[in-house]
Amino acid sequence: KEKHKILHRLLQDSSSPVDL
Amino acid sequence: EGGHLASDVSRIEIERLAQNVVKSHLETSQYTSEELKRLAWILYSQEDIRNMQSKSCEAMWHECTVQISNAIQYVVEFAKRVDGFMDLCQNDQIILLKAGCLEVLLIRMIRAFNPLNNTVLFAGKYAGVQMFKSLGCDDLINAIFELGRNLCRLQLSDEEIALFTAAVLLSPDRPWLSESKKVQKLQDKIYLALQHEIQKKSGNEDRLSKIISKLPLMKTICNLHLDKLEFFRLVHPEVATNFPPLYKEVFNS
């Protein structure tokens, strides 16, 4: 999990960094 | 096989999925069609090109990884919104994103590719192959531009781009998937939706196979990118350590 922590965070985060 | 599946899956379900995928694509495109139209003929000046060409290989690599990393965030958001993707186990979500996001980006690129002057949108303006000279990856860059020209010839609609990218993302043959059957089912439905979309618009029977025939070149480009990255990491390990963390997560094996 540690190896892909950003992907995990992006997948779980409902407020993603994408400005929509 | 498609016909057999069609009897199991209702047309309404396929149409609903198509709507979901197209909406997800439009909501997570880095640039809207209007923005792209506005930017279409905004080219880098000769001086910009000279400046970019005089950048060191390391600086240009870093610039490209920043652009790619930024674009990947939109692909993750696209995946999250495609019905069924978040129902997969997290291990499989990560595998599919790592294996498929560059292919998705290559397909998405054609929205920002101008085949008339062979340029692509890069950091706000359109650039030709010469812009990327300092990367030292002429074969990779030429292959990407060749794919751009090839895909543009098909004149894919946003609906087709949406469904094709979703189908590529949900490829059941990625190594280490734990629920590849589940992924296969999703991909089958998306390809059915793409087939319906094609029939609805053009009725051209071999359009789907023409679209799918671009996959081998995309795979070649992805492998070439990994080869170049591996070589770059060997030669400039300290620069590669400072690549954006998301880029490193996705492309470091």
C-alpha cells in the first residue's frame, strides 16, 4: 500500500485535485 | 461472442453505461472542446522552440514528467467515475491505472493534436516534434506523433474517445489482476456500447476494428517509454528521484 500511496489517496479522495 | 453477450445484457444497461462513460470523459478532460478550439493555432515561436531545444536533457525530461503527472490525475478521476471501476478491489484499480493510464493519455492526446501542421498541445501551446529534441528520445517522440496522425485520420468523436479509453483502461489481460473476469465483463459491455455508438453514427462495420488496430502501436509506445525511463534513471538517478511522486508511482516497476 505504501508503494502506491498517492494513487490510493487519489482513488479514495472524494475531493480530488482535479478542478472540476 | 458479442451477439451472445447482447442477449444477456439489456440495451438499456448498455446505453446507460455509454452515457456514464461519456459524461465521465467530458467531466474529466483537461481541456474542453471550446478551449481546444481557442488554442488550436497558438504555436510556440521560433525563439520558444530554440529555448526549449537548448534545455538540458534532464530539465526537459522533468518538464515532461510534470505534464504527464498532471494529466494522469484526470485519468484517475475518469476511472473513478466509470461505473463498475470502484467496485473492483483496490489492488485491481491500481493495476489497471498503472498499466493503462499512458494508453488512455495517448488516445486523449488526439483531442489536442493538430494533424494539419503535425503539432500537439504541450504546456499551453502547440509544439512539433523538434520541440522535444533535447529529450534524446527521437524514436519515442516520432512514434507518438505517428500515432497522433493515425488516430486523427479516424476522426473519433468525443463519445468514441470516451468509450475507447474506458475499454483500454478496463483491459482484463493486465498481469496480476485478481478479478480479471469482473474486468472482462466490464470491458465487454464498454465495447458493446462503443459498437452501438458506431452503428448509431456511421454504421461503418469495420470502424471498430480500425480503432482497435491502433492498440499495438500504443503498446509499442508504452514499452518504449518504459525503456527510455529505465535508461534515464541509470544515467541520471538523482534527477529521476526528483520526478513528480505520482509519475514515479505509476511508472516505476
